Amino acid sequence: MTDRYDLDHVALAAPDTADALRFLTGELGGTILFGGQGVGFRPMQVWLGSRSGDGMPVELLEPWAVEQNDFLERFVARHGAGPHHLTFKVPDLADAVARVRGAGFHPVNIDVSDPAWKEAFLMPREAHGTVVQLAESHGHPETRAELLDHVARFGPDVHPRWWVEPARPHGHGTLRRVVLRTPSIPSALGFFAGVLQGDVEHETDDSADLVWPRGGRIRLEQRDDMAPGVDRLEVIGLASGRTIAGTRFTPTER
């Protein structure tokens, strides 16, 4: 694991993710990495990128066991299907929590009960319109290429499998970046580059591109006419724009 923070994946929530899974695995030729059941939700991840590791995973979330925890059911009821969070892997969660608190933020739902997966969250009002998950994980392949090789050899990790049969691939897409709206580029850069350690690749008065160690990318766009948050996912190899699980997928060449 890198000793820096790293943008790991973007998560989309919907009451039923079957159509989204078929789109990601069919039209975009995505690879299912893993999935399972949690308390209040059931997740699974699809890799959109090359075998060498260029790209990003998309996580699909459905409400599950809501009588035990209804956080995701309430989110979907309030907002409908759409982007739910961005996950940043951190080398040490305790240090990350101290760091964000020192920067004036207020992490919530801190959970260190599982040594293999420790997490904390920043809420949209502090994280520029989206939930940010900070996660310390252990026991997983270090690189994207190693993870893809493991899946190719053994299949996705399932705890248990709950999703529909994926579509037969008939295209190939690479998730190039997540695009976020913000009313203030300097403020958003202070958060995503300063606090979350992204490297600025390109910056103008009304946009900025950031990249993290394993290639995850965010573009910040100045928008004063809409609320801050995830605007769209840009995909290399996508033929035309689509809205899937309440989320815009748009084509890009680079």
C-alpha cells in the first residue's frame, strides 16, 4: 500500500443495481472484483480499465438488512439513485483522522473494530458535496495489476454473491475521472490536493485536474448554478452519454 492517501473508487447507490451492473460489464466490458453483504447495504465493485491498472473501480451499493441499519435506504429515499461516496485509502486511519481534524474537519462514524478494514467519513457539507470515506485496509493485493491477476485466476471474492449475472462484454471502457462541481476551485483544491494529497496535473481559473498514486483522477469544475457534488463520470471508450444508477456517464478521449 502506498504511504500516501490514494483515491480508490467511486460508489453509486440505487434500490436495484442490476441494470447498472449489466451496463458496466456489457457496454464497458468491466471486470467484477468482489462483493458481499454488510449491515444496511450490500456492495460490489466493477473494474473499468486496462489489465495494467489504468482506470478506476465503480462500486455499486444496494440497501440490505435495513432493519439493522437503514442509512443507505434513507439516502436513496431522500436523493434517489446516484453517486454516494468517494473512497480514499490511507496508510493509517488514526493519523488520517488526526490530520483532517487538524485541518478543521469533523470525521464521523469512525469504526476501527475490524483490523482488516478501518474507516471514517466526512459528510458532504465539508467534503464539497459528496461523502468521503477514509479507509485503512489490509490483506488485499497491493496493486491494481495484482488484484486483476488474482481475479483472473480465482474469480471475484464473494461474501456472498448476491448480484445478477453480468452481461457478456461487447465494448471496453476506462473510467478516466470523476468530475465534481464546486463553487470555489481554491477551496476544493485545498481539500482534495491539500488534505487528501492529490497531485494537481492541470489548473485554470475554472477547473483543475488531480491524480493520485494509483491513477485515480478527479476534475474540479467551477459551477455556481448547481449544488456541489459529483457531476459525471468520464469514460474512455464510451460511445455516447448515458445515465445509469442516477449517474451521468459521458465519453472522453483522454
